[in-house]
Amino acid sequence: MIIELKKVSKAYGAVSVVDEVSIRISKGERVGIIGHTGCGKTTLALILGGLLRPSSGSLTVSENGSPVPERRAHRLIRTQTRMIFQDPEAVFNPGLRIKNLFYEALMVTRKWDRQQTRENCLKHFASLGLPVRVWNSLPTLLSYGQKARLNVLRSVLTDPNILIADEPFVGMDVTTKKKVKQFIVDHIIRKQKGLVMITHDYSTLEELIDRVYVMDMGKIVDSLPVAKLFGGKDLSSHAANLMESQLLFRGLSGPA
């Protein structure tokens, strides 16, 4: 499956949040979207995931090299992409226990019964540092970090062809982040699934991403291999400024 945006814009009144963006994402491709806060990254991710309709421009989905009709395109996006939302606090219904939230998602997408769902989820709890008791807990009784890991786990286990991850490592310490990165490697990258990652933590780009798109004021202003971004030579002014900001942040916050 290939998702392609051509000159897509999204405006709220007179304010254009995404401005004539063209981007192509295919299964097996690993791309990062970076830029300063408020530049339109999350809005672009929501459009890619079929959760927000653009104000103008076109969204095309292709299968086996051929575009599919619009109705089928939207169905493919809904069934074959998944999004890890930036705020895990807002993802889970506070009145439903974690097990029911996983049943709801995985019994439909994976066709597992309740026992299969429980077994397939719990076998990953230990690798992500989640105690078994979390399975029967209400989201309100869990920490932010636990909900962040559950947010990743639920989206990845639906087995999407393209995973769209919006700041998936927020609120995680170094050890937990390493576990979650490995989980994404095992279940997305090694299975040659597509990955779109939005992050301000550029160290994760080096390990997970091949190509980076740079956004500024709603536009994609640069596209480059991730190796070039970290090579530090011949960068555009936008990419250079972002890398300088990242190095300054690392210097102020200390080693990771």
C-alpha cells in the first residue's frame, strides 16, 4: 500500500496549518517528520492516518501499483494504518479496564478471541516493563509512563502496514525508551512495515528512520537521508537550525 499526498493543505479559518504538502509513504518505508513545535507535524500525521480531511489537495492510495477508488482508499487507510497518539492520557477511556480496551482493538483487527488477546498482550508486558496487574487496571490508576507504553503496544499489535507514531517516547526514561524502540524494531521494522515518526528526540531517528522530512510553518522545506542529517555537512538552513537546537537541548539536559 502507498499513501500519497499532493499539494495537501489544511486550514482553520484564515490560518493554514498544513500548506501544499506533497509526500509519499509506502509499506516498508521509514520516514521521520521533524520541525519546531506548531509547524503542522501532527496535523499532517492525522491527514496521513485518515483521521482528518484536508481542505484542499489530493490523497491517493495505491495497491499493486494502481490507485484505488476513493471509498476503498479511505477503508484501506482505516484498516491498514494505525496511529500512536502524542498524548497517552487522552487515548484510553477512563471507565474501561485496560483488558477491555485491548479486547476492543485486537479482537476486531486480529480476529483473536479473548484468550488469544490476553496471551498475546501479556507476553509483551514484561519486555516493556509492565506488571501483569496492569491488565485488570483502570487507566486512572496507571502512571503516565505506563499509559505511554500501553499506547504503543496496542497500536503495534494491531499489525498495521503503516504505523504513524507521534512522539511515541514522551515521558519515558532511557531504559524504558530502549525497550519500546526494540519493540518497534521487532514488530514493525523487521516485518518491513511502514513507519512514519514525528519526534523532537532526534537520537531515535538514527536508529529507526531512513529519510527525514523537515517542516516549517506548514510546509515541507527539506527532505534528506537521516545519515546526512547527522553528518552535519551541506544542510539546509532549516535542518541546520533544528540540529543546533537539538545539540543545545542535549547540552543543557545532560547526557541521555
